[in-house]
Amino acid sequence: MSGTGKGRGGARAGAGRPAGKYGRKHPLTVKLTKDVLEFLKTRESRGSYIDDNIRQSQEFRQWSSESA
């Protein structure tokens, strides 16, 4: 068996899914009220909807410019 010598068979540089537009996403668990959850279920992608709307907010833009 040839490989990287890490014992993972098949692991290679560049393998896997590429990161998205803003980088890799990280799992997060949150508690939401029932009505907010029902609304999010109507979106095509809940994660993208939340991410996009936070990025569009004035608070996020201000924080982003200050922390950069």
C-alpha cells in the first residue's frame, strides 16, 4: 500500500470537498423557538440563510472591519 505513511490509506493532498466562498463551516447547535424553526424549514438551506443574513447586517460588517 502506498500513501502518506499516516496509516489512513488514500489520504492525499487536495483530497476532499473544497471550502466554500467564506471558508469552511463549523457545526453549531442552537435552540430556537418553534416559529423561527418552522420559518427556517421553508428556506432551501438553513445554514446559508443564517450565514448570509448575518453577513448583511450592519453589526457584522462593523465587527468585521474592526477585527480585520
